[in-house]
Amino acid sequence: MKRPLKRFASRLKNAEHWLTAQVSLAALALLRRLPPDKALNFAERVARRIGPLFGRHRVALSNLRKAYPEKSDAEIEAIASDMWANMARLAVEYVFLDKLFDFDPEAAEPGRVEVEGIEIFKRVRAEDRPHIFFTAHIGNFEFLPIAAATFGLDVSSLFRPPNNPYIADYIHRTRRIAMGRLVPSRAGAALQLARILEEGGNIGALVDQKFMRGVRTRFFGRECNTSPLVPKLARQYDCDVYPAHCIRLPGGRFRLMVGEKLVLPRDEGGSVDIERMAQQLNDVVEEWVRADPGQWMWFHKRWDIRGKRRR
């Protein structure tokens, strides 16, 4: 009896995913008919209205109050509203990636996208060794591999597919066209990334997601679990690690910033210290988020800790 019920529940869930995807993709197709700025502004207005109706809004408010105990309720609500606007824009920007990313290193006048750290891209491209770029869910984080490709730098990006398989397939196809090689975050991903680095390639990864089997670190003064993947790869291949993130500017513009390589913490034997580096990554991301709090996804359960501490 349990098996038929399980199959029925699975089919019901799949039907729900399919219906959700059809509605979402139809909405994106309609928005695609509009000029990019009109579509993005419309999505932002809708998100600011309906975002607070979701349960995740309460999660965001709770996280914000703990991160900024000195802020008033009005300030917290304003940041949460900006967060929903940012997430809506990010979703719609998938269908306009070919139109939005207009950065040209040879252009005399800046376009919609400006890049800080051009000399770093050029330096990395000239080096015959592996590199790691890390970023966070802030602003439009999808622009990093596109910008790298503009300078002839191939970056293989680790990404976590959405739970909805139909939406995941759409996003994967859209990303692959604009960004090149993608490595889904699932079993075997670490080996794929290791192989790329071993061959002298470059990888990019998001480092601000919770990881239940991660190392215990702190973020905004609160304990959380952080993935040790990037520190482990940096330790194994002794490669340079670069911070990069993209923020939104007024007028529908963007600024992508690539920083100098990190000075990695090392143990007495000279190897990268995995726990200390995981904390170092959190500290860099926290600095980004504090500078632009409305552009980070506060509804993520980043501080959800379960199980025993793992070293």
C-alpha cells in the first residue's frame, strides 16, 4: 500500500513542478516581448508587493533583525523589500542576458556594465596555472563567467540547480549558452572541479550557501556551516583564489568587481588551513553584504545548523 501511495505522491509533486514551470516560463516569455528595462521594472514592482506574502519573508525579517539589531523595523522592511526586487530582477535578467551584458574592453564610453579589476583578468589569463574565483548570491552573480569570457578566460562554474527540474533545465540551457561550461552541484562535482584544476583550468563557485556537513564558521556573528570545497581545492592544488562580485547601480546598471588574490591562512606545515579559510571566505562575503544588504538573499536559511560539529 505504501508503494502505490509513494508513486502517487511523486507523480503529484512532478505535476506541481510542471505546472509551476509552465506558468513561470510563460510569464518570462511575455516579459521577453518588452524592452529590458520595462520588463525589469515591472517585475520589481510586482515582487515588492507579493514578496512579503510568502513565508520566506518572515525568515528574511528574522535574519535581518539578528544581523542588524540596531536597525528599526522600517529599515529592516526596506532592506527586505529591496531583496525581493533584486531577486525578481535576477530571475527576469535570465531572458535578457544577451542584451544586458554589454561590456566592451575597447569601448571609449562605459555601457550598462562596468568592470573593476580588468588587469587581474588579463594577468590570470596569461598565467599557465589553475585559479579559483569565488562569489556570492549578491546582485547579478551570473555576470562573472560572462565577463571572464570577454577577456578570453575560460571559467567552469559550479551551480546548484533549482529543486524544480523543469525550471532547472531552462536555467541550465540559458546559462550554458551565455556562460560556457557548468558543473551541477551534485555527487561527483568535486571530482569534476578537481580535474579542471589539475589540467590547469579555472573554476568559479558560490560560497555563501549553507552546507549541512560543512565546517563550523561564523557569519554576521552567528554560527553556521560552510562548505569546505573551495578551501580543500585551494589546499590540494595550491592555486590562487580571487574574490569577485557584481552589484546593481542606479539606472539599471551593474558594477562587477574582481579583487586581488587572497592571502590564504596556512598551518604550521605551510598547507592551506581549511577551517580558517572557510571563515575568511565568510568574512569577505559579509563585507560585500554589509555594503549592499538589499542585494543579498536574506530568505536563505544560512544559519540552520543541524548535527554535530565537523572538522
